[in-house]
Amino acid sequence: MSYPQDGHGFFTRALDAEDRGRLDEAETAYQQAIVLFEEEGDAEQEQAACHYNLGHLYLGMNRPGRAVTAYERALQLFRRSSGSGRHQARTHLILGSLLLEMERHREAEEHLLDALGQYLDAPHEPVDQAQCHVNLARVYEQGARASQAVTAYNRALDFYQEVEDTAAEQAECFTALGRLHEAAGRMLESGSAYAAAARLRRAAGRPPLNEDPAEDEERPADREPPGGADAARGTGLVEGEDRP
């Protein structure tokens, strides 16, 4: 297949290479697209799309450090583009989640709080906002900030309860709340939270905690970038769609 020898052509070439699992080729094509878009001078949104997709690509290649750099560059470019509040929010959320997994808790907290700030002006999917609060709660737990973690998990529940088919995610929040209340000696609140988690796990078709120890392990809200790997590819930013 032949592609135009411009930024859009190399962007499409990169997407096609990803579809075929040729990640090194996709990386090179994205980088070439960035160079060409930079030469055009007024294509910052297109450059941001390339860096954003490179971030997801590097995650797939198990290169988290390079992924962080790519997302940070995408964020810088989104900030220069009008109407990119939702894109900024999503990128902050991805960076916060990734930095949390890398145990860079201070930076993770900053990005997650910035994401929430962006959501005030550019509301997005409730699940994204819930995930943001869950990851903030995990940051607070790591920093022994139990009261803030409780608040964040409860706020996550507020958003999850707006969405159908989130019983499993709500159960995880209640389980975390049960653990936090138990550690603080609030046994009544702890018991209520654990009971709510058990009801939700049954509703989600998952076994109770005491039936399958493998299911007891705490799962992060988002092991991959929020929305899954497909959220990065085909962002539509080059074509002007309002979603990353």
C-alpha cells in the first residue's frame, strides 16, 4: 500500500504497522510524521496525536520511561490547542496511572489532580473520573493518608454508580474502604463496606472473597491506559474528532 509522503500519510502508515504488529516500523512512522507536522508549522494537534499514540505504543513495547516522555510531550502540545480540555484530562489520567505503577507517587498525584481539574471544565466519561479517584486513593494509601483515601474511594463510587455494569469496580472500592475502616478501628463501617462489596461481587458474577483467594488481591483500577490500548489508536485527532 502506498501512502502520501506527508504527516498524515506517515500517521496512517504508523497505524497500519501497529495493526500488523510491526511496532518498530510504527514507531519510526510516528516519528517521521512528527517531523513533517513540525515543518508544516501549524499542526500542533496532529503532533500531539502522534506523541499520544507513541505513548501507547511504548507501553505495548514495555518501555514505560519512553511512554512517560511521549505523553508529557503530547500534553504540552494539547495545552497549546484550543478545545483540547478533554484530551488534556485523558492524558493527565494516563500519566497519573502510569506514574503510580512506577511508584512515582508525588508526580502521579499531581497529574491525577490536574485531570480532575480538567474534568470540571470538560466533563468526560464517569468511569474515567472514577478511575482517577481510585488511583488517587491508591496514592494516598501508599502515603499513609488514610482519611484522604477514604474520601477518594467514596468519590469514585459516586461516579461508578452513574454507570451500568460497574459492580465489580464498586466492589473493589468497598473492599478497600472496608480495609481502611478496619485499620482505623471503625468496625461497624468496615463490616458495612465488606458486606456491600460481597453483594456487588455476587451481582457481578464473581465469587465471594473467601471462596477464591486468587480473586482477593487488590487490582488497580487501570493496569493499562484508561479506556484500554484502543483508546490511543485511531485517535481521530488528525481528523479533528474531539476525543483522544
